[in-house]
Amino acid sequence: MQAAPARNWPLAVVVTVRDFVDRVANSSPARLALIVFALVIMAFTLVLSLPAASRDGHATAFHDALFTAVSAVCVTGLTTVSTALHWSFFGQLVILIGIFVGGLGILTLASLMSLMVSKRLGVRGKLIAQEAMNAGRLGEVGTLLRIVISTSVAIEAALALVMAPRFLVLGETLPQAIWHAAFYSISAFNNAGFTPHSDGVVPYESDLWILVPLMVGGFIGSLGFPVLMVLLASGFRFRKWTLHAKLTIQVSLILLAVGAVLWGAMEWTNPATIGNMSLGDKITHSIFASVMTRSLGFNLVDMNSMHSSTMLLTDALMFVGGGSASTAGGIKVTTLAVMFLAIVAEARGDNDVKIYGRTIPQGTMRVAISVIMMGATLVMIACGLLLAISGQSLDRVLFETISAFATVGLSTGLSAELPPSGVYVLCAMMFFGRVGSITLAAALALRQRRQLYHYPEERPIIG
């Protein structure tokens, strides 16, 4: 009589897990997203800890495996060990899978898990996915999840097809060319910044056949899936774009142009970076650097060789990041746009924040302020901890901290120099930088509630 329950225990476990996922997805989708992302990171950490994942056949230290897993899944690109020299082909493949999975986004992963386990998305789960992907109706969410994955694969395949012939021309074997093209295409589109070469992309600093696909892939990935879906549906008919798409593309292009001009001007005569290069190479490096600072993370020059003013500019561009629901990090370009429009409206004395015939709700501005303050607070706390742990200068610590928070991957080399305690701080920054602002924005967007009363207004002195 006792054998039947024993035989049914796997089914009972499945039912329990399904009920738990379904309950969390409906009560707190943002919490489910955090749980899913944490579980995915731990799974990749365990795999990367295996001896088979390292080139020398020895188990990798836990803090190095964890840091690499977090960096891959959070599509950052910071490393404590060389991707090309430390990891075996199996290890690099695991990293590449982590980049692809992480690039789909935390809310997409949570929605997929809910669909896989409970076979359905609850209403609140659909609302979270709808918010993340800018779906018009709840019924579109399942379809859009499939579009997100298929679009990612299509763009990455196209980038790989462009770069593979170049690697063949440069003398690589066919398997090497295919592998490197696939690695760079996935890493570029997902704004990860990992490279399978020990010296990164520096050997290709004048090779536009390699640099242009990397820049294009990174820029497209930084726009975000909601924008890509609008472009797929409406093409380049600007009037039919959503307000989100208009702001994201315009601000991204402005930051790209301004970043390239300022970076080039600041480094124009610096012999340690681009000072001794030709005019064409200087322009190429400036544009490349501007794209990379927005979250992609490949570098052609030594970050430690830049002027302090250039490092400060890079800090600012990294902190802004890319588009919402994209593979890029940072506080997002739409957050910057909303705050700038609010400042302009206040300067003009307007009661509403308006752009392109639309009024931006007060709730959206509160979310933007919350995201900026949360990001700045996290960076400040992490900087204080790392200054105490490492004893390094503020410019290096601030650069590495913002790079981790904004999931950029540009580095002064500090990550590899830190003790395990410092490594864990950067791990936390990459995790919160990838999931924090997204889940906070989604959670706040769904916490709008009706109030039956309103207190008398009284304005404190500001400024």
C-alpha cells in the first residue's frame, strides 16, 4: 500500500514546482524573473566549475566560475581569467550559450519558464511580458516571445555570415572561421563583449570587414526588442513608430554622434591611444569607441592609457547604456530622454511633458527618477566597498563599477586584480545592473493603484 506514493513522487514534485511557478508568476512576476535569472546563473557557474570547462583540465575556482557565469548571463564581458587562454572549447561554448540565454532578457526568460512549467501565463505574468516587449494586446505575448527568439537568431546568423569569409581570408581554417564568426556575432548582438582571441579585437583595429559588423550588431542589439518589432512592422515610416521607438532611436543616434566627436577630440593627440594614427583610423576608432561605451564592451585601445577626461566621458556614456528591453545595460536612453524632456518642460513653465503630440504620464517620470537614483546609489555603494577592498584610485574603481552595473565590459584590468571579496561585489553589480532597473520599472508600472482621497498640496523648497 506504501509503494504507490513512492512511485508517484516525481509527478508530485513536478506538480509542486508547477504550482509554485504559477503562483509566483501571478502574484509577483518580477520576483519570478529574479529567481529564474539567479537559477540560470548558478547552473552556468556549476558547469563552468567542471574540469572539462578549463583548458588545463582542472576545476576552476568558484569565484572565477561565478564571475564568468554572471558576466556571460548578464551580457557584460568583464573577466577575471582570459576567455581564450583559460577556458576550453567546451567552456567557451558554455559562455556563448550563457550570452545567448542572458541576451533574451530577464522578463523573457521568466515568461518562457512560466510557459514551459505551467503551460500558460497568468494575467499579471502577461502584463509583465507586455510591458517588457511593448505588446499591443495580452494575446500577442506568446507570439512576441517567439519573434524575440527568432529575430535574435536571424540577426546573429547574418552577422556570422558576413564575418566568416573574412576570418577565412585572414588564414583561419573553416571550423575556426565559423566558430569565431559565430562567437563574435552572438557576443556583439547581445552587447556582451566576450572575445575568443587572447588579444581581443585589437588585431583588427583597421579591418572594417570585422569592425563594422561588430558595431552594427551591437547598435541593433542596444535598441531593444520593442523597437526591432516596430521596425519589422512599420519599416522606416517614422510617423507610424511608437513614441518609445522614436525616442530610443533618436537619442541613441545623438549619443553615438556626440560620443564619437567628444571621444575623438579628447584623444586626438594622445600618442598612447590614437594620437599617431592616420585620419581615417582616428575616425574609425572614435566611432567604434562611442558604440562600445554604450554597452558592447570591445576595445581597441588600453583603457588605462586614456585621458582622465575621456574616462569620465566613458563613465557617463556607460551609465546611460542602451534601449529598454534590449541586450544593453545602463539606466536606458528613454530614461535619459524622459528626464531631459521634464527639465525642458519645467524651464518653459509647462504643466505637461509633451513630445511628438503625446503627453508623458507623471508615473513614467517617477519610474525614471527611481531608476536613476537606484543606479547612482548602487554605483556609490559598490565604489565605496571596492575602494576599501582594493586600495586602487577612484578613477579605476569608478570605471570598473559603472562598467559592471551598466553591463558594458570595458575594463582597466581591475577585475582580474581583485581578491574574491571584490569579485563578489562586481558580481552583485552586474546582477543588479541587469535585472534591477528592468524589474523595478516593471514592478512600479503594475503598482499603480486608485486612491480615494488626496492630501492637501504643499511644495517644499527645491534647489
